[in-house]
Amino acid sequence: MQFDYVIVGGGSAGSTLASRLSEDPGTTVCLIEAGGKGDGILVRAPAAVVAMLPGKPKINNWAFETVPQPGLNGRKGYQPRGKALGGSSAINAMLYVRGHAKDYDEWADLGCDGWNWDAVLPYFCKAENNERGGDAAHGDSGPLQVSNQKSPRPITRAFIEAGQALQIREVADFNAGDNEGIGEYQVTQFHAADKNGERCSAAAAYLHPVMERSNLTVLTKAHASRVLFEGKRAVGVAYRQGGQDKQVMARSEVVLCGGAFNSPQLLQLSGVGRAEDIKPHGIDMVHELPGVGQNLQDHLDFTLAYKSRDRDNFGISLPGSLSLLKHIGNWRKTGRGMIATPFAEGAAFLKTESHLERADVQLHFVISIVDDHARKLHMGHGFSCHVCVLRPKSRGSVGLTSADPTAAPRIDPQFLSDPKDLAALIAGVRKTRQIMQTAPLAGYIHKELFIEEEPDDAALEQHIRARADTIYHPVGTCKMGQDDMAVVDPELKVRGLAGLRVVDASVMPRLIGGNTNAPTIMIAEKAADLIRGSAVLAAE
């Protein structure tokens, strides 16, 4: 099989890019995805994420682990990643967050020309169909459905009012460039009548509606094993499907959209990267590129949790189970109720020090007890609040565990390897506990879990090292730029090779101050124009 473009990975970036490139009927596109179609009820029903996130069993989820982390008392971290069309947008909390305008201006300062806030804002708008309508900061005609929450719980309002009592401003729109404040997240969720209340993954937005295009071929349950090269030019992809080894060829370009773990892994499996990461596995070198797999950044997260006598949230109890059945029926009829929840209903972006120019910690207020990525359950009802450091200094890496393409990559975030991250997280946890203990939210607390008394910094450090883990925003392992460690240039072309790009969160040179799904879709939207532009230039 031969196509103009072969895209590896049908996640948030791959779904977006395949849809946009195949808008031209004269362009043929093949999308290769290791998972399934991503259109089942567990994906469509937002609250069903609790069945997929833990990875036991692995439903639409790679369920990776890190190597033991010295900063986390030698624990292995858990890294759930979506394995289906839509990728992690099929198993995430649907939160639509762009970060701060200066995050993107810093990308440009780092050598990523054309990626400053003013340059990327049109692509955020192009992607978006916001329930609130369009304006200078938002779009109202894009494929990605962005909605107000359907049925936020009263306890979430109490969280916001507690913040206001502490002089934290309420924010209606976290995505206009400056996100400091407290409020409710908007979510990637359908708001039209036919699918009202369903998750709008990137696949549901971009890919599922165009699967019948004659110039678009989507291969599911197809695991890419390596990029095929002729000299220094990428010409195709080898993959395994149904127990058979197959190949698909690219006339124009191969585009990797596997994300911060799978894209560098596939480059290394293909002989592209550092020789020290590749040769020990018996893989022949194609191109030395020292930045591949380096610069891994992620948001380390610590969760506070509380038991409550309030049952208007998710919990394990007989009354809760009976109530849940009613909510399922309500969601099927109206798209509303607790089945429509993103769980993380309340948002806050806070400064741990007043002199900072941007918020440096983010809160996710959750209407259930969260412990170890929902892998540990607690009887009764309650609520939680995540706190993460938005711009961590720690840097890690991704490598190979073997030459077997089906083996998991070696993931080493090096959490808390920079002591500044720990100091910021301790300060963030203290601010978060202050909100939790302020009326009206304090009235919901029956008992705080895990932390029994007011801890000093040493005690908080022990709690963090014992329980902190990712909140699912790995980036940076194929970073964009012009320095020696850059893997792709500002047009997302792999440096030193022809016919090969990377389009996903791995190209972010620095982690943005927020959730990474909306920025990843933006990257793919911009990449589609870059690719079409280069194709036009090549034709001339």
C-alpha cells in the first residue's frame, strides 16, 4: 500500500492531522493506530473513565509504568495513556485548558519561530466549537466541541466560594491568555442535541465523522514497529496487525503522532537517536540525534482527599449505587447528571509567591475520593483536590527496554530531581489545604484522609514522596527548536532527515502551565497547515 502521508498514532494529534490532511480529495492519507476505534460506551460516557483509567484490565489504555523514582521513595509511577482512536482524549477528564499566553511566547524565545501566543491562538480557535460562542479568543465552528459542564455539583460551587473567601478571584474563562484564579473547567463534551453530554474525544470530533472518505485509510489494532528509510529519507512504516508483519509506504511524508512516550520509542526502534540508547539493543543506527527521548517533563501531582457525609458525589455505598442507576438513565435521556461529569469539576491556578508573573500551581477539585489513580478504592463518599507544579524544573528521559516494538518504553521522569519542584509543591499543598478548610467547603468535611494533623514541611515532604505521581501531562521528548538537542525544527521536521515529522506533545520544548490535550490538538492543526504549505512549495 502506498499513500501520500502515513501517520503513526491515532490519538489527539493523529486524529486531527488525518482529518485535516484528507480534506483535500487529491491527497491520500493512511493512519495507523495500535488500539481500537475508541467509540464504545466507556469512552462516550464521561464518568466511565473510572473503568479505563486504572488499567486493570487494560481498556483503551497502555497503562505504562515508570522506572523506580528515587524522588518518590523508589516507587514506580503509573502512566496511563490512551490506546484507541482519540488517544488519551478518550480516557482523560475532558478538561479544555490552553495554559498561559507567556508559555507560548517562551517557546518562540527558545527558537520556535511562529509558535508564540498570537501565532497559535488562531489554531486554538480553528479547532474549537465553544458552547459560549465565538469571540477574539474562541471559535464557534471547529470540530472540537467545548462545553460548559452539564451538571456541576453544589460542592464544586462551595470550593469556588471558599477560594473567593481567601481573596482568589473567580474566573469564567481560563483560556484567554491569563488563567490565574478559581472557577469551573470547560470540557471537551458534545453540546448538540444528538450527542449532548457525550465525551468529545479528538477522534469523535475529527475522525469518526470522516472515516468514509475514499482518500483516508484508518488501520486499527496495527502496532507500528519501525520507520522505513532509504538513506536519510523516511519512505514508509512497518507494522504488525493480526499477527502479521506488514508495510505501508509514503510518497511524501511519514508523520509520528505517538505522544511523548511512543514517538521517541519508535524513532529509537528505527535507529534514530543516541547511539548509546540504540546500539545496545542490536538496532542499526540510521541517524544520530542526541535529543531523542531526552527533555521529558511532566506535572507531578499530590492529592488531598476527604471523607464526607454528603452523598451528592461519587462514592461506594448502597444509596450511592441506587442513585447512580438513576443518573445513568438521566444521562441517556438528557445528557446531564453525574454521568456527564468530568470528575475534576473545579479549577484553580494559583501563585505560591505573590511576586510571580504567572500562576505556578494548578488545582483539580474532584467530586470523589481519589487514591492512586482510582486503583485504590474507599468505602463511603468524599471529595479530593489535586495540586501540581505547573512548570517543573526536573527533566527525565524515555528509552528502549528492548528491540521488541511491543515492549513498553523505559520511562524515567526523574520526579523531584530538582529541589525547587518540591518546594513549590509543598507551598501549593499548603494553599490548597487552606481552601479546603475554609467555609463553605469546610462544612463538607467529615474526615481528612492520609494527613491526620497540621504537618510541618518535613512531614509534607514525606507525604509527597510517599504518594505523589503524574497527573498525565508528559511532553518534550522530541522537542522543537534550533539548538543541538532539538529533535524537530519549527516546521516539526526531524532534523537531518527527509520526509519525517513529529506532531504531538513530544515536540513541546517546555511544558505549558496547564493540561496538554487542547495544546496538542492546536499543534496538529498548525502542523496540517505547515505540511500543506510545504507540499505546495515542493510542487512549485
